[in-house]
Amino acid sequence: MQQSRKTVITTGLAVFAIAGAVLLYSGLRRGEAAEASPSAELFSEIPAGAPTLVYADLTAIRASTFYKQRPDHGPIALPDRDYAEFVQSTGFDFEKDLDRVAMAAWPAGTGQEKNKPAQQKIILVAEGRFDQRKIRDYATRKGKLDRQQGHEVFQFSNNGRPGVSSLTFLNDHRVAIVEGPSIAPLLEHRDESPARDPARQRAARVEGAAVFVIARAPTAPENFSPGGAQAAQLLSIAKSVQWITLAARPEGDNLRLSLEGECQTATDARQLQSALQLLRMLGQAGLESPKTRKSMDPAMFEVAETLLKTADVSATAERVRILVELTPDILKLSGNKKP
């Protein structure tokens, strides 16, 4: 986390982001129950239309067999004095007290009004166990208390960065964090049905995943022209990708990771599938080099070799999917990596 984030609000944002990133790296895990993820209910607190959605069900992650079999059973260390002070003052620990997180992000320039480009907007809703009185006391000491549209709002300056962030309690077990001095973006009139929301439509396809990230693919710069015919062809194929979805769901003792790209046409999808298959073959050939084997840590070499061999690349209509099954043995190998 950046040291410039010296407030509870920005610390909270960083904590939730780190929680998702760390858990993805170590194998995002979900309980074996087949029930649908409650992500849609949590996203109902956030206005529709965001091009990026992030969701994590930490309760399911903690309950999963895959998580329990991880090599390192110690707590996740977060080297941040502000967060340590926050935990000491409020008793909140995200590893134990944070259950679910949903985040929506709108990058700058996605506004609908002409001649008025939108500012970057981030809204995060977290559900768990919060001591509202302790958090209120801590926030009052560290920031500013405001009243907006019937809501008690805690504002905090972003030291080292312009602007402030705002936190409000939605109920005893749910808080919302909005980047900016106002929670108005959170309370915007929700006149757009989630059924017509492109990102939420795609989120419905990964219901049941413990963690997912859905994002509209960034547009490549018009003046970007890589050298070589092959590079230009790969760029052309990559430009056809409109949406990217990453999802993780345990299957028994294993973890299933899925990375999906949605192209403009089925032809683009088949071309992208062929390109990915070629890249995998090149990666396997690279691992066969004695020089590569000698330069890599043996444990990580075995992890890379296993993933390249077992990864499944498929194409269905306009979608290309890379599916990887992670086993507890993979975690043990990665856990044995030399410092």
C-alpha cells in the first residue's frame, strides 16, 4: 500500500484491494456449497453502469477446503502503521471481520454529458462486523463529521493526494466508501436496470464464484504501432477483446481459475484462441531449455510447467476462455519457493 494514504478511508480501500489481490495470488477459494453467490444483492447498493466490477466473498474463501490446506497458515501481514492503529482503536481485522466486498469503478472520461468529462469514481461496499461506536470515535479524531442527505458521513483528507474520501454506514453490518467529498454518487437515482447493465450481465454468468473481476477492455492508443507483422497481427486480435472476466471457484479440494475474453466476433475469438495456444507452446519450449531450468527456482519451475501443461484454452462463440485447475500440491510447491 502506498504510504501516502494516511487515512482510515484510503487505508480501508487499500486493505480491501490487498485482500483481494493476496487471496487471488494464493488461490481464491470458496466453500463447496453449490448455492449462488450473493454478489448481486451487494451490488444493489451501488448505482449501475460501472465498466469495472470487483467482488470477493471472504466468508466462503475462509470456509473452503482449498484455503484451509494452504501451506502458510499465518496471518496476512500488512506493513502499514495506519491500519495497525485502526485495528488497535476499533478492533476491526479484515481477515476475521470482513465478510464480503463489492467495488465499482468508473474511469475518468466516462461521463454522459457533452463537454463535461466525468471524474474517476470509485464506490466500495463492505459487509462484516463493525463496531460503529469505536469507528465513529476514531473517525471523529482523524477526520471530519458531516451530514449529507440524512446520512452521517465521515470525511478524510488524502494526505499527499488532492481531495477527500467519504465513509457512511448503510446499516450495522455494512459500510460504503466513496472517493470524494460527497456520497452523492452512492445515492444517485438508479434509473438504469441492472438487467441492462453490461458489466452486471456478465457478473450473472459467474454467480457462485468466490471472487470475480469484470472489466471493459482498455482501448489501445491509436498511434501505437508495434514493429513486425506478427506483433501487428497480435495487436489486431487483442483489440477485438471487448470485456475481460476473471473468476475463481473451488471444486472439491482444488481451485478452478477462469480467465475469459469476449471478442467482437466468433472469428476473432478463434484467432485469439490460436494465438494463445501458440504462446503456450512457446512457453513450454522455453521451459525445456537447460538455461531456463537452471535459472529458475525448482519449485516455481514445476509450478509453471504444470500450469502450462494443464491449462485449457477454448473458444465458444465470441468468448475465449483459459481454464486452470490449481491443486493443493501447486500451493505447496509455490510455498516452498526460495526467498
